[in-house]
Amino acid sequence: MKKVFLLAVAGALVFSLTGIDLIEAMKMPKTVLMNASVGKTKNPVYAPVNFPHQKHLKLGCPVCHHKWTDKKNPPKKCVDSGCHDILGAKGAQMRAKNSAYNAFHNPTSNHSCMGCHKNKKKQNLATGPIACKKCHVK
Ligand code: HEC
Ligand code: HEC
Ligand code: HEC
């Protein structure tokens, strides 16, 4: 009987140390003002963007935080070094995987704001803005 009790306590302890609790403990932004491109692009009209993070959580973390493995720490920022770190790309470079422009507008990737919004629209599901000025609100 004692053994069973101890096992239950150990089980509860292991459970409380799983990723789920760590995620709940993590400070999750309700909204994020995305403004890394300010001053880096010749298109100042298009930045910054107010991103409603909380409204997206039900889609699951990995669809956006697609390189996030170390769940003990918050995910990296989109434009952190080694990720989508080319800001203010022009021409063909805009389509490069590591450009910030591509991260947010790639029309065929479900990781990108624009790509996912377009996908949902195609499937007739609730979706977010696709028009430039709906995200880049002045
Ligand atoms: C679903 C939201 C969304 C839509 C729609 C959208 N954008 Fe963006 N865009 C973003 C986000 C988020 C950023 C990052 C802003 C920042 O960090 O400064 C961004 C950044 C940019 C940048 C700067 C990229 C860089 O290299 O620094 C440009 C230019 C841009 N958008 C142009 C456009 C144009 C043109 C359209 C319409 C075809 C458009 N955007 C539509 C979300 C959107
Ligand atoms: C639709 C895309 C999307 C989804 C889904 C999403 N996030 Fe995010 N999250 C973002 C973006 C974009 C940022 C801002 C990153 C930046 O500033 O470059 C962010 C920021 C964060 C931050 C703050 C990071 C920092 O350093 O300030 C945390 C923590 C976070 N997300 C956790 C989560 C967790 C946990 C989930 C799943 C329950 C989740 N996110 C789901 C897109 C998303
Ligand atoms: C994987 C899919 C996905 C990605 C990636 C995604 N979104 Fe969305 N977004 C949605 C869906 C679905 C909705 C509609 C949510 C709802 O109505 O419940 C939405 C809604 C929105 C809205 C409108 C919220 C409202 O109050 O009506 C904005 C603004 C928005 N997204 C911005 C962004 C930006 C900026 C990014 C990138 C940083 C982004 N989204 C990335 C799926 C996505």
C-alpha cells in the first residue's frame, strides 16, 4: 500500500515537470508589437504590426515556433540571428528563407502570417487579414 502511494507521488512530480506546466509558467504575450523592421526597410508604411498572440494559441505552438525545442526557455524571436535575420531585403532576396519578409508573407508556408491566413481562406475557415494595410495599420 505504501509503495503504491509513493509511486503516485512520484508520478505526480514527474507530471508537474512536463512541458505543459513549463509553458503555463512562461510569460506568454497577449499581443506583440512587431517592429523589428522600423528603419530597416524603405517601406516604412508597412511596419509595425500589432500581432494578437493570444488569439492564435489554439493553432498550437509549433506551427509558428517551428524550431523551438528547448521548452525550458521561451522560443527565439522570428528575426533572431540564425533565423529570419535579413531585414529590409529587396528583390529576389525577399523570397529567401532567412529574410524577414519571407517569414511573414511567404504565400505557400503555413508558418507565415500570410501563408496561413491564405490557407484558411481557401478552406473557408475563419482567418486573419491578407491585405497589407489590415496588418500594417498606421
Ligand atoms: C498577416 C499580417 C501581414 C500582412 C497581411 C502583411 N504583412 Fe508585411 N509584415 C507583417 C509582419 C508581422 C512584419 C514584421 C514587422 C516588423 O517586425 O517590423 C511585416 C513586415 C513587412 C515588411 C518589412 C520586412 C523586412 O524585410 O524588414 C515589408 C516591406 C512588408 N511587411 C510589406 C508588406 C506588404 C507589401 C504587404 C501586402 C502585400 C504586407 N506586408 C502584408 C505582417 C503582415
Ligand atoms: C500564429 C503564430 C504563433 C503561435 C500559434 C504561437 N506563437 Fe508564440 N509568438 C509568435 C510570434 C510571432 C511571437 C513574437 C516573436 C517575435 O517578437 O519575433 C511570439 C512570442 C512568444 C513568446 C515571447 C517570446 C519572447 O522572447 O518575448 C512566447 C513565450 C511564446 N510566443 C510562446 C508560445 C507558446 C507556448 C505557444 C503555444 C501555446 C505559442 N507561442 C503559439 C507566434 C506564435
Ligand atoms: C497557422 C495559422 C496562422 C498563422 C501562422 C498566423 N495566423 Fe493570424 N490568424 C489565424 C486565424 C485562424 C485567425 C482567425 C482567428 C479567429 O477568428 O478565431 C487569425 C487572425 C488574425 C488577426 C485578426 C484577429 C482579430 O481580432 O480578428 C490578425 C491581426 C492576425 N491573425 C495577424 C497575424 C500575424 C501578424 C501573424 C504572423 C506574425 C499571424 N497572424 C500568423 C491564423 C494564423
